Amino acid sequence: MESVDNIIVFSGSSNPDLTQKICDYVGIPVGKTKVEPFPDGETLVKLEQDVRGRDCFVVQSTCPPVNNNLVELLIFLDCLHRASALRITAVLPYFGYARQDRKSEGRTPISAKLVANLITTARADRVLTVDLHAEQVQGFFDIPLDHLKAEPVLVKYFRKLELQDKVLVSPDVGNVKTAKIYAQDLGGELAVIDKRRISGSQAEAVRIIGDVKDKHVLMFDDMITTAGTICSAARLVKDKGAKSVRVGATHGIFAPPALERLSEAPIDEIVVADTIPLSREAGQLQKLKVVSVASLLGEAIIRIHQNRSISAIFESF
């Protein structure tokens, strides 16, 4: 491995455990900093080491509490810029507001573009992120963005299960592309569920296109938020005779009532990446398994520092 002496990786408050794993992979200590609130709630970020002329990375998922973590990231970026860092990369394992990528109705914002502008204005030189909810968000940034996929990490886990007679089920029509990618990498047939959304937090699986009888069902998505779609789909495939149901997702947001729904749903296993730290309640869900994207992000950080190809990462995973 080439020298990484000039890299500093800092951790925001959102996911220090992931940052530590990333630094372990890179072979450096976590950058020294202090993040604390003023009495009135304002956030203070203070660097406790010299960053002048250094290649700096800030790991911060804009997960709940979304706005607090986002503002902390912006302050962190500004702090590094004013301390004369050579290059600043915002590492966003989970990019919040990505779902607000268009005006779905009148008089609504395009918040994903706003957040992209804020990160650019705060003087980030580039962005590194994992599984954007909408890939077109990459075009919202006026700075370079490297978009990683957690798919190699999830595929590696599910391959170890050595499941026979499996079928990759898309929980809705919009997820078909993702299901096809996993079907290609894991093998197995493909099925699609026709979904009807009842409200913002509730969706109902109406029918399934494809055969799941006596098969092991695998469903993948970029995130699990309220789990309405995935639980409704799990019940449908079970009713159609599926042997087992396993779910994989990159971002385990688990907004209420997700954990209650998942605990009651006929799902044998739920696998998520560690882009978002688990709450204490989520950690008590026995069917939940966490895999790490630390090596994926760590390798990307090394390659960014060395001006090497990022896409080549996926050939080694």
C-alpha cells in the first residue's frame, strides 16, 4: 500500500464506530477534534491537530437527528477550510434528504438539491457516499461525487448462506433494477410485487408477478424506513408459499413503527449495513444482522487520496 501519511479522517457525532473501523482499515488513528454544544444549542467544532496542507475526510451520516447532523457536517467543513486543509472530502455513508429529489406536487421544495448546495458552499471539495436513494442526486452537486454501492458487501453475506431454490423479489416496480442486479450476482429467478401506497407510511402489496412457491425469497432495497412496503411484501410471498423470507438493505433507518412491524412480519432475517448506527431498540431485534461497509469506504478513501480509480474497488469485493 502506498503512503497514507498525509490523510486525516475525522468523525462527526453521527457514527463514530464506523469511523473507527474505517481508520483501522486505512491504518491511521481517528482525527482529533472536539464537538460540543453551546448552552444555547449552537454547535462548536474545534480541531485538536494541525490540518494545514493535509488531505482531510469527515465521516458524517445525515441520519436522525437529521438536521443536527447536517448542520454539524457543514460547520465541520467550514472549520477545515478555515484551518487551511489541502482537500476536504465529505464522507456521507447515508445522505439524508435524498428522497426529496423532485417536485412531486405543487409548492414543495427540492431539498436534495438544497443540501447539495449547502455542502458545496461549506467548501467541501468532493463527496463520498453510499447508495443514494435517487441516483440523479449525483447531478445535484457541482463538485466531484463518488457513489459507492453496498451491494458487494451484502452479496458476500448472502452467498455464505448457500441458499438453493431462491428467488429475488422486487418489493415494488421501482425496485426492479436493483432486484435484477442482485439476481445476476446471486443467481436465482426474479419476481415483482405490485404495490399500492395508502399513505406516506403505509403501503399494501396487491399481487406478485412470478413464482415464489417453495422457494427462499430474497428482497433488497436501499433503505428500510417505516418498513411498510417490505413487511407487506413478506406477508404476500409467505401467503404464496415461500419457504423463507430474507431482507437486505443498505440503510437501516427504522423510523417508527418499523421495528414493531418487522418483529411481527414473517421475515426470517434482516441484514443492513452500518451506514447508520442502530438504536438500542433496533439492536434488540433478534432477526437483525449488521454488515460493515468500513472496508469499502476505507478503500475508497485511500484511492481518492492516491488519485486512483474508485470503480476498480468493486472488482476486488
